[in-house]
Amino acid sequence: MPPISRGFRGRRPQADPSRIPPGQYLTHDFPVLSYGPTPHTSLDQWSLAIDGAVDSGASWSWEELTALPAEMFTVDIHCVTKWSKLDTMWTGVSLDTLLETVETEADYVTAWSDGGYTTNVPLADLTDGQAWIAYEYAGQPLAPEHGGPARLLVPHLYFWKSAKWVRGLTLTLEDEPGFWEVNGYHDYGDPWREQRYQGD
Ligand SMILES: Nc1nc2c(c(=O)[nH]1)N[C@H]1C(S)=C(S)[C@@H](COP(=O)(O)O)O[C@H]1N2
Ligand SMILES: [Mo]
């Protein structure tokens, strides 16, 4: 008997299981998860602010943001609804570049978006090459349903921390739970420790 044929259509090569956090499954599509409608802010009305507990605030127009040094980066993303997507490719500005323009005593950040979404992240999780304001996905302008014109990307935390349609980062001295965090999601959201909900 010949060995059982794998067939010509084949399967995609299995991903390295060590890259899939506990309780997650691999997806090859790019699901859209939005609470509420997709906002459409024209680029000439668009700006990104850093405000809150800073010596003096900073703000970038679309032209200013996209003139800053950009990075292309490839990261794995993990949604709390259990899909993970590997090797997603983005272009954006490192938050190190933006945060170096302000002086602060703050330890926390609330990202806020067009449409009212907010999410909280420790400041230490946004520095040292861990987070970006991304405006291209796979070499194309970021689609509105995925957060275009620009979204926060914090890939080492569950994807709800990656605020779509981001317009500002408010630095705070105390941790202030954001939209999903107030509604029962974990305050920190580490996928490797399965911090999905409060109490996990
Ligand atoms: N402004 C905003 N950002 C958001 C959300 C949202 O509803 N509004 N959903 C979050 C959640 S729960 C996830 S999983 C991802 C989904 O991003 P995607 O639609 O590009 O897959 O965006 C996050 N950022
Ligand atoms: Mo999510």
C-alpha cells in the first residue's frame, strides 16, 4: 500500500504552534471587529494628539505624521474572540518617535478614537519598539474598516488594545479603564497569560 496521499491541493503549512497563544486558533482572513459604525474623517480634518499629563501637548496633522520616519513591521495579532493571525505587515510611526516629543510623569495611556472608543495601556507597553501608529496594511493605505486612516498597533496585547481610528493618546497618572475594560475585559490583556476577562 502506498502511503496516504496528501493530495495536490495541499494545505497551507502548519504554523509553528509556539506562536499561537493558549486558547487561540489560526485564521488566514482578516476579520473586522468594530463596535459601532466606521467613522470617516477626511485627512485634512485629521490630527493625532498627545495630551493629558504632559508638560506641553503635541499634535500632528496627517501630512506631519506621514512625514515622520516610518517603519515597516511584521507582527502576529491575537483577538480575544480567539482568532490569531500571523505575519501581518504594517507601515507606521513608532510610538517612541511620537512620545520622545513630550515630558511626562505619567505611567498610563488612554488611546481615544473617532467614534468614542477608548482603551488603556501602561505607558511602558508603548515604548521600546512595542507599538506604532499604523497607516498601511500589506503595503496599501489602511482600510477604513480596519481602522484607517490610522490605528494604534500594540501587537503583544489582545487586539482590542489596538484602537482603530485613533486620534489621540491621553497620558494619565492613574490607570483609567477604557471602553471594553469597563465592560469586563481584562485591564492588561496579555494573550500569553490568557488575560481575556477581569479575574483571568
Ligand atoms: N475604535 C475602535 N477600535 C477597535 C475596536 C472598535 O470597536 N473600535 N475593536 C477592537 C477589537 S475588539 C479588535 S479584535 C480589533 C479588530 O480590528 P480589525 O477589525 O482590524 O480586525 O480592533 C480593536 N480596536
Ligand atoms: Mo477583539
